[in-house]
Amino acid sequence: MKSKYDMLIVGGGPAGALAARTAAEAGNTVCLIEKRPAIGTPIRCAEGIGKDILKEFIKPDPRWISADIERARIIAPNGTAVRLEQDKAGNEVGYVLDRKVFDRELVWQAAEAGADVFVKTRATAPIMENGAVRGAKVISAGTPVDIRADVVLAADGTEAQFARWAGLDTTVPLREMMSCAQYLLTDIDIDAASTDFYLGNDVAPEGYLWVFPKGERTANVGIGISGRKSRDGSRAKDYLDRFIAKNFPGGKTIEAIAGGVPVCRPLPCTVADGLMVIGDAARVVDPLTGGGIGNAMFTGRLAARVASECISAGDCSKAALMPYDAEWRASRMGKFLERNYKVKEFFITLDDKKLNALADSIASVGLEEFSVSALIRELIKRNPKMLFELKALKDALG
């Protein structure tokens, strides 16, 4: 480990790995640190990603694809299923990954491009000079080390500790932090080509429950509920256990995880002097679906490209790094995040009766395309009693 790099990346997930590879390929000296002893574990993700999104960053490989998804189903509280086929569902279907292998592949590619990678290496504080980030104090395998860098990329996930230490407000409102739990279940009867999403206040209040296949009789079965709905006897795990007891009573649990997922708007600003924030730490998780792998890779790559230009120019000030913040917000991803935030805020207000009515009204409709705007147009047409609510949502989305 050297004491000085062009770029230091804190976190070895998809955002950090894409940033490290991109920066190293551009000719920078790069250090990527990961606090855990192994890349890709523990899994804190449902592992789903849209096919087109994935292919933008890496060629699909059977080694780390657990399931090729052909359709998705959204299941209302009364059991009505809205079925979305692959040719119309877009990014609602895709691949279910094996993140343990996938994440390591991304980091291996970064290492092959020239990045130095260190696991069991934890950032403890930023190195600050005149209000600017100039590196990080770390503990690597128990040994304190100072690593200086022209720019630091904070890719430390939902916790977003590094950005907070550097002075950015990374607070997530309680109601916008999803409390999540997930089991990897085997020996269960599932449709191995369908991702299923269950809605309802008795199933997953202000959230949803998912079944993501990972083989013929194996799936990630998980849940996310609003943090404000979590209390004794009604925590995410409680809802999940009840669902599994009813639907997969013979299932065998071979992994269990719990954590939080932010479904808020992104950080107001994702740069500071000498600092860029990427991936989940930047709060670019899709607030409607909770998905974040593709957005993490997008922001990681973009940040590395902008940072490389700033390093070459000898200016890593906030003003110089701002094109990263401006570009991702103006991108298709940035626009989708804002749109899906508004959709999420609308749907969490609906009770089960309204959810059932909406699902019943479109369950048998063959949409020419599946998009949020097309769906809302169809809902308005078929639900005159909810005209004002749905029209208000349509107007909010522009």
C-alpha cells in the first residue's frame, strides 16, 4: 500500500469497483479499500438488475447469473396478479445475479486495469486540509495508515459514513428508510422465470415483498417495509416469517440477512472539495423498487471519468467536480429517480382497497408498452372514482 494515490475509493461494491476500473484505465494511480475481509459478502441485496442496464457495463456471464428472468408479476392484496411479459416489462425483468461472484469479477477487472485493492481495510476519518478532503485515515488489517489522494470517492453504501465525516448531511428520514429482511430459501415451489412482487398493508406496509428466483427451486425471498411501520411484533422479519409460513412452509433457509435501504431523494449535492459520493452512499437507489446495482455502476463510472479530468487539470475543487453532480441529475437515471420518487410517494398513501381496485382494473389489459406513464394513463381511464388522485399523480410527473 502506497501513501499517495491519484484516487482513493472507499468501498468495494459495484460503484467502487466500476470507479476503480474506469480510473485505472484512464491512467490514474488508484487505491480501492473494502472494510470486509472478502469482496461480495455478506449479500445485502435482492440481486436483481435489468438486462439492458447490466450490458451497458459488463458482458453477461453464466458464472454470476443465477436466473434469466422472462416476466414479472405484481400481486395485489386480494391476490390479483398483474403480469408483465419480457417484451413489455423492460427493466422490471432481467437477471438475478450471484453477487458473491459478480462483485468479485468487477473488482478483479479493476485490479487487472491497475488498481490496488485492499480488503479488511476500513476508513476511520477523512484527512482534511483547509476544508478539503485530501485522503483518509484507515486501519488495514489492524495497522493504522494514512492514504493521501487528490480525490476520494465515497462508495461505502447505505451507511454513507465517509461523506458524513467530511461534512455532508447524509441523513435519511425514518419513513424513507426501508427496513429489510431476506432469506435465501431452497426446496420451494416457484416460477423460476418470474420475479414476483407482493403488495398490501398486511403483507408489507408502505413497501413490498419479493420473490427473486435463483434456480428451479431456490429464491431470494425478502421484504422491505417503511421504517415508521417497524415495531415489536411487526418488524420486517415478522412479516416475512408469516408470509413464508403461509406460502413456503417446507422451505429451507440457507442464508438470512437484514438491513436498511434508503428510498429518499438523492443527496442535495454529491461533491465537495476533494470528494465525490457514489452509489447507495449518494442515495441513488430507485425509491420505487429499491434497486441500486445499475445506478451504482453508472455513478461510479461517471465520477471516475470526471475525477480523472480534474486530476489531469490539477483542480479537484468542488467547482471542478460539479459536472459529475450535474450530469447524473440530467441523465435518464436522474430523471427516473425523481419520477419514481413521486410515484412511490403516491402509492404508499393507498389502502388495500384502492390497490385491489387498481390491480383489478388492469390485470387483463394488454398494454402496448409498459411504462409508468402508460400505466397511469390506463389507470385513469379505468378508475373514474380515483380520477383526481391519479390525475394529480400524472400532473406531478409532467
